[in-house]
Amino acid sequence: MRTPTAAGWVKPALFLLCLVPVIDLAHGAWTNTLGVNPLETLTRSTGTWTLRFLLLTLLVTPLIRVMRTPALLRYRRMLGLFAFFYASIHLGTYLWFDKFFDWQEIWLDIQDRLFITAGVTAFLLLVPLALTSTRRAQRALGNAWNRLHRLIYVATFAGLLHYFWLVKADYLEPIIYASIFAVLMLARIRKSSTVNVSGVS
Amino acid sequence: MLIRIPKRSDEKESAVTDPEIYRQRRVFMQQCAAGMAGLAGGLLVGGQAQAGLTLGTPRSSPYSTDEELTPMHAATHYNNFYELGYKKEDPSRNAAALKTEPWTVEVEGYCENPGTYAVEDLVPMDQLEERIYRLRCVEAWSMVIPWVGVPLATALKKLRPTSQARYVAFQTILDPENLPGQRRNVLDWPYVEGLRIDEAMHPLTLLTVGMYGQVLPNQNGAPIRIVVPWKYGFKSIKSIVRIRFVEGQPPTAWNQATPNEYGFYSNVNPEVNHPRWSQRRERRIGEFRKRKTLMFNGYAEEVAHLYSGMDLHKYF
């Protein structure tokens, strides 16, 4: 399984790299350099990083196929868990800085505001994926694990809706993220329709 | 590219070669080149309109709040001015793209004195007042800003609106060649706003040329804008080039873009739910906890009578 090229240091290095955004934000918060509205910066930035990590996670499978490097699979779980990590901070900043844990207000928000509904849905869909991310859960669930983890498609879609619906007028960035998502999904559809024919992919 | 450089890094980068300074330098060079024509006049008029120049000592006003001022840096670096970019930090960075010289305001419609006016014609500089107002953005944040200007009524009375003038329509500059935000149809340019004539004539409504004792910075709507403190910020239209007295309710930019979210009146109202933001609370910039939003942004005593008998949920 383990190729000698995937040296032991790659995974820890990638781990640290994935921490850079949160370290950067923590440093910015500490030195008060997150701009005029730092709490908003925290929420926005962690939301964007959640989406980026979801897309990075979705990138692994097509990349393995194109580059023929199955070794990349060992980094997918970590990327997915970092998506959940940033999503958790993102949700946390909303619950704390926006609503100050006023659960009644939060419930009204979920009902009244479509972008909140979509965002909370995306987060809730990620929870079972994070919980079943261990090797043990993977073995115990067998084939069901693969089916369950297809929820990441729905979660990312809900995350994109969340982004579209919160934007006031400038849709450029959500369109870019949605386009990347579309490409990554298309790569999967093409694979599943050609894999049986050619046997290799 | 998948990974975008974080905004803070952008700032660090731009600190190396500040694009604003770069552009201002270019503008300065251009002005030098063009300076042959009317050197003395150009310097005098151009100098008066430069942001950062102090406006003497404007009179204080009983309409001012005594709340703590938002730091000037915050009020000038966290702006919604889509003509100069769609992110809060864009307008200050792109400020030099707004050309405020020369500047005229076209006055049209139902009034006795239509025509082309200079800023000084509309705003008598010897009558400037400082008004410290709360500013409540529809996005649920707020500031306290010391504006400098004259009541809009002072200017409008000089223009002598006729009895047919039931509304006043305003228009922002249209300059897609220079204004980066107008290169994409994010809004239906030019930005337009409007007030009912009694709202426009209300003593709180300020025709504004300065803030913090200085000439308005470009990103805050130089050289001339209005400030309507009991309405959400987007009603306080910036960089005005046209004032038109009309009979029917004029179209307004955000209402045209998303009619179910932004009404014509857009009075600050904690009881009227917005599809995006709960309007019950607001974050005063610089504060951690949120404050309760006040009816008419705390100006109910002065303006509530304008809307007596109106269903404010319907006319939001």
C-alpha cells in the first residue's frame, strides 16, 4: 500500500498547511488586523475556507484518476475533516458573534432566512461524515460507508446555495465556486459512464 | 486558481506599492500636464475639493447625538459604494478612480430654477453645520459620524420646487470608464435614489460635503451627497450629479434590483423583518455586543409624524 515516495513528512506538512488560514485569522484577531469589522471577517473567511476545503476534498478522486496516483487517497480524509473544522468555526462565529446564543432568535433565523437554512443544512450533513471518518467506522459500515459519504455532494451543494443566497448583488465569487463544483461533479459522471467500457480510467 | 490569497495579505502587498498613491500620482501628473489651461483657477478650485482639507469650524447643531464617534479610519475604510467596488475595503482603495473635478449638479423637473449648479451654489459654505448622526446600514451594522453640510431644504428652497414636485429624485455619477464597479451590471447604473418631498425638506436631511471636519473623502460620496439618518444607509445617495423634482415616486436602485428586500421608504425599523438580516439588533462598529435597533434609528420623535397612518410593514 504505502509507496516509498509518499514520504512520512508529507502528511504532517499538509496538516500544518491546512492550519495556516486559522492561524492567520487567530494572529489577525490577536493583533487586531482583521479590518474594521473583525467579527465579520472571521465569519466570512471561515465560510470561504469551508467551501474551499470541501472542493479540495472533492478534487482528490478525479485527481487520482487523471494523475494515476492512488497514494493521494490517504490525504482525502484529512481534507474532509478540515472542511468540517472550518465549518464548525464558521457556525460558531455565527452562533456567538451574530446571535450570542439566543436560541429563539437562531431558530427564527433558520426558518426565516433561506441562506441560513441552507448553511445549517450543509453543516448538519457534514456531521455524520465527520463522525464516521475513522478507519473503524469505515470498516464497520462497509459499502454503506461509500453511500453515506456521497452526502458531501449534497452538503457542498447546500453550502453553495448558502453562498448564493447571502450575496446581495455581486455573484462573481459564488459563480466561480459553483463552476469548480460543477467540473468536479462532471468528472465523476464521466468516470462512472466510461469506467465499465474501458476498464481503466 | 483554487486558492485565493487572503485579504489581509492583499493589504500587506498593497502596502509595498499603494495603488491609491500610485493612481493619485498619475492623476497629479495628468493634472500637471493639463495645467497649462487655467493654472491659477485650476489650483484654486481643485484645491478646495481635495479630500482631507479642513472645512473651518462648522456650527454645531442641536440635532447632533452625543454618542461616541466612530473612528474616522473605520468610517472611511468600511464602505458600501459599489461604484468603487463591491467589497467593504474596495472604495477606499479605489477612491482615486472617482473624478470630482470638474463637478456639476443638474437640477431638473418641477422647479422654478432648473439648471446646472456648482457644489458651492447649492451648499453655502458660510452656513455649514456639523451634524453628528447615527448611521444604520441595512446590513445590521452602524456608526456615529460627524457630517458637515447644510439642510437639504436650504438648497431645495433656492431651487423653488413647484406644487407638482411631490418627490425628489437623485442620481449618482455614471462613469464606467473610470469607476471599476460600474464595469459590471451588478446594479442597474447609474445609482438612483429618491425621497418624498416632505422627507427631503425635513430639517434632519443633510446635504453633505464633509465629515470629521474635512472635505468628504471620495469613498464616502465626494463631493456632494445626502444623509438621511432615519433611513437605511443606501438611501443616503453619494456623489450626486442630478436632482430632479418629479410628481410620481421615482425608481430607486436597490428596490429595482431586489424589490422584496429593499422598499422605497426603507426607514430603519426593528419590527420589519428583512429576508437577509434580522433588523432587531445591530453591531455598532468597534463594539462586541450588539445593540437593540431603535425605531427610525432613534429619530422617531422628529420623523414619526411623516408616516402617521401608514402601514410601515407594507411601505417598508
